[in-house]
Amino acid sequence: AMARRFDEEVFVSLTDQLLDDEVMTSSTASRVMWSSAILMSMNDAAPSESTNSEVDQKLIKLFSDNQNFSMANSNGMTILQERQVDVFHHMGGVLLSSKLTPIDASSAMWAMAKTSYALDRGIFDFLAESLASKGILENSTTRQVSQALWACGKMVAFENPMMNAMAVVQGRSVNTDCYDVDNEMEGDTTFEEHAGLNPPYMKSVNKYLKFLIENRELMTPKQTAQSIWAIGRLRIYDNSMLDKMGEIALSVAPRCNAQEIANIVWGLSKVGYLEDDVISQLIRCITTSTKLTNECTCQEAANALYALGRLQIRDEESFSSLSAIILNRMQEATSQAIANALWAHEIVDLQPPRELLDCWAQENLGLVAAFGEGFSGDKGGKGGNKNK
């Protein structure tokens, strides 16, 4: 895993031996999970966020089959995905019965989140609670804690799907109003609006954030971006905590890359961050730097525009610069990225570049748009409709 070299035959052979090992430490178990996650992500064996719906259906089938964790001849999963489930389930049992260190808990949480492994959520909850305990948390590093926080943000995507799976098993109706944390055009859905969707690890998340704020001088750009991204995913509405995380973001901004800036403003926008000047300063780190402008992808520019739109910040200079980034990389732009950029322009009542409109129309309607003067409506700046 460290050398980033993957061989399926070697992987299967080694995991065969590990599954037969009856004496294993928590350190070994977490290393196996971390290494497996790295290798499987290299091989595209782990499901990505874009394939969560397919994974949900497989999980529902698994629960329906008497929670059979032996994945041989299972429901359309690849051999490696089957092996991942067997290995993670086995290693999880080791972690449950062992004394954990901060790196054990953090690495295993990261591995479960990285591979979207949600079958043993009780193990994830146990790891999160263990890391948040006083004896372990006070001996942790900001890297380990921010990594665990990121994992919680990733795992929240499975809260409703997994509840639906259990409903199927118990013969109850399935909730189709899924808590879709990846739908960037959604409204301000919160845990409180979905009964039972406050996962156990949320108590640990608050402790993680307090730890990171107390150790803010040790936070790196990557750790800051991971943490604020997770705040957005978890919908943490605590203005005092958000203000402090915003201050940390500004302090590390000069060392951030474009992706980190985009993740930070995206996360803050998801929780209605109130400091418009901070958001504008962060985005200008991209738009005023030739290096960051050149490395910024269409998706990152679209996410930054989306953040401006969601927070209803009518920063014409930033809108123009970010739109230019998308236009210069139009061949890389997805229809969703373009739609987000257009949506952001509409929310703050700014005319989008004609090329964006034409590209969206051609992508979605199969024609070149012949729009007039652009969007109209009553959205102008602050006071517009955030959920449009």
C-alpha cells in the first residue's frame, strides 16, 4: 500500500492468511484495514460516492439474507469487494476486543469511510467513541482527529440508506425521502428534520471539533479543509464553533491549494456561515493567484460559485474570475458543474457568461441556447431564495 502497487493475486493470498489468524493486535487490524482501503481504491474496487445507490441495494439484499457476512457468490459485487467485507468484518471484531491507540481508531475509521464500508456501523460508532474518550483524545494528533472527523462526514451518507435496509428486514415501509448529502442543489435539510438520523458518532464529532480548535496552531491546510468539509456534510450549526473554524481557515489560506479552498467554502456554505468577508477572502486566494487559478478544476470553481450562491454573496469579481476558470476548461466541465454555476448566478441576480448557458443547453437539451438577457427573478443578493 505504501508503494502504491496492487496485485490482486497477492492481495487475496495475504488476506486469506489474515482471515485464518486467530491472534491479532488492534494495531495489526487497523493497518490491514488502512492498507486494504489504499489498495482497493487504487484498483477502483471500492464503491465511490457516485455509486452509493448501487451499494445501498446490495446492502439491503445482505440484510435480507439473514445478515450473512460471507460474501461468496454475492449480489453482483466483485471478488475484491466481497473480500473487503470479509476482511473488514473480521478486523472489526479484533478492534472491538482490543485496547485502542489514537492511530488504531483513526486509521480504521478512515478505511471504513474511504471504502464506503457501512455494514458494521456499530464498529464505526465504537471507534468514534473510543477516539473521543479523554484518555485517547488527549494523546491524539490533529491529523488523526481531522481524519476521523472526515470519516464521520463521509459515513453520514449511509444513515438513511442503512435505516431503509433495516426497515426492509423488519417489514416496515422504506423512507424514500433520503438524506442525500451529495445533492448540491438540496435545501437546508438537518438531522433534526429526520427522526432517528442523529447517529451515535455526532457526540464524538463535537469533541473532535473542540480538540481541533484548542490545537488550532497545529492545523495544516489539508486538516482544516477535511474538517470544514465534514462540518458541511454533518450540518453542524454552531455559530461559535463555525466562527473559530473560519478563523483557522483564514490563517491557513495562504498555504492552501485550490481544492482545499473549494472544500472549505463548500463546507461553510452548507451550514449558512455568516461571515461573507471571510468567504470572499478565501475565494480570492484562488482568483488572485496565478498558481491556484491554473490548478483549479472546473468542479472546484463550480463548488466555489455554488458557495457564493448558497450564501447569497454578490461578489461580481469572484463570479467573473471563477466563471472564466470554467470557460477555460470547458472540455472538462460536467453538466452538474455548469448547472451549479448557472444556479449561483441566478441566486445573486448576475448575468452568467453566454458560453455557460449555451453549453448547458447543448448538454441537456441537445441544442445551442438562444437566451435573451438571462435570468430574471427576485433573487437579488441577500434576501433571495436560498433553496431555489
